[in-house]
Amino acid sequence: MSKRTITVIPGDGIGPSIIDSALKILDKAGCDFEYEFADAGLTALEKHGELLPQRTLDLIEKNRITLKGPLTTPVGEGFTSINVSLRKKFSLYANVRPVLSFKGTQARYENIDIITVRENTEGMYSGLGQKVSDDGTTAEATSIVTRQGAEQIATFAYELARKEGRKKVTIVHKANIMKSTSGLFLKTAREVGERYPDIQTEEMIVDATCMKLVMSPENFDVIVTTNLFGDILSDLCAGLVGGLGMAPGANIGKDAAIFEAVHGSAPDIAGKNLANPTSVILASIQMLEYLGMADKAAKIREAVSAVIEEGDRTTRDLGGTHGTTDFTESVLERL
């Protein structure tokens, strides 16, 4: 049986070091992958003169599974977000961001276990209709929500809830004000929910959701929402478990999937052996679960959990004094 080949995009800043950590852990766990490396972001711009080279796109399409470090899109220079471009190019309509409490972190909460399922290609991130008036006093952007897109993401969320043995899906919206776009999303998601009588459906306005996530996060299970709201809420959820360093993300479509650290490239600590690699390690666990390798995923999760709980060579954001390589070595030892 031939080995599974994974496209690996190390990314920018701390990306290469944390991706290296994740690959060592995957290898130690016996995953037996082949890796094909590709460039994107500022690294690609410096090497190839473009943020997203054709070779990178070809490798993503060929291998269909990609593990990606954080990428930097130059700000204010007319460049389109690379992450948004990848989601559109490969129709990665579902952004899945789970957060789970680990004992030993500096988090303010315990026993958090929430999955945010975010529509990944429409809404305010569709990138359409963006313009500024000639005198610079008025700006416009178009938000587009389709019934097909809303039904697709809602169905994904309910199917995920059923597969994971979850009990409730919370549809988050702003239909009281944005009656057209958010209204269509809510109406469509509500109709989808009716097809899943075994799962409780809850509807919640986005601002109330933010408040209740802070006051009683244990009441949430699976959240499904539009692109902009999902981007904000998933970061809020990451804050409940210790920050973006503990938050992975998966971008899933019908023909491809990209798994990533959701935090930025942190150029201020790049090359200093300080970064916490947990986010991209957890993203690799998501990848293994997607590939049906649940045993390997559980093995890695247990090792990471033990390291954090025991405070064994953890990074500064986890209350320790060590760096990326020491943290990685601690996980490898437990594997």
C-alpha cells in the first residue's frame, strides 16, 4: 500500500519551526506520510515574486490534504488575503475550529468543548463590491449569502454534530437587523435543523452569543454561523481555552482540505525558538481524524495533554520557560 502524500506549507515567521514540530510528532506517532513542501505568503513572494505560486496550487490540488503554517499577507498594498484566496480556489466552504480545555494552561475556564462551524466563502468575506469614493469619504462592501451556501454549511454542522455525538447546534445570526442576508441564513439553517430531530437546535443573536460565551460557555456545543461572525466568535472561543496558541482550524471542501494554525506568523519571535506549536499540532490531529486515523490522533492528543498538564518543558504562554524544541521533545518522549 502506497504512502499518503501530504502537501506541507511551512508559511512565514514562526511557521517553519512549528510545522517542523508537528511533522516530527506525526512521524513519531507512526503516521508514515510522505511530504511535499510548497511556499506561500511572504516567503513565496521573496522566492518566486508571488504570494501564491502555481506550483503550490498544483500540489494542493494533487494531494488534496494540506498542513499549513501561518501566512502573512502584506497589509495595505492591494494584495488579496492568501487564506481567502485558497478557500475560494478550492471551494473550502466549511471552516471548523474546535476549542478544548487542557489542564495546566493559563485559561480562565475549565471543561470547555466547543466547535465553531463557520461558512468560509460567502458573507462579508466574499470580497465583492468593495470600493471607496473618489473623495475618500465613503466606503462600500457587499455581503452575499446564498441559500445553497447556507444549506451546505448548516448540513455540515448538523452532520458533524451527529458524527461527534453532540447534543446541540446553536445557529448564530443577526436577522433582527440584517433581515436579508442573515435572515436567509437563519431561515435556511432552521429548515436544515428540522431534518435532525435527534439534535437540539438553538437560535441566538450574535451579540448575545458573545455575552453568553463569556458568562456560561459550558452551555455551548456546536455553533454554526456566517463568515464574519464565525471569524470573531472562534477567536473569542480560543480565549476561553488559553488563546490562539491552543486553537486549530480546518478548511474543508468536497475535494480538498487544508489544516492550519489559526494564529498569525508572529514575526517578532520568529527564529527565537519561543513559539508554542500546539495550535498546528492540534490541526494535524484534525487532519488525522479527517483521514480516519483516529487512533493516531488520540495518541498525539494524549501526549500533548500530558505535557501541558505536567508543565513539562512548556512554552511561556503556557506558564513555562521553555521553547519550541523543548516542548516538542517532551511530546516526542511520551509518544
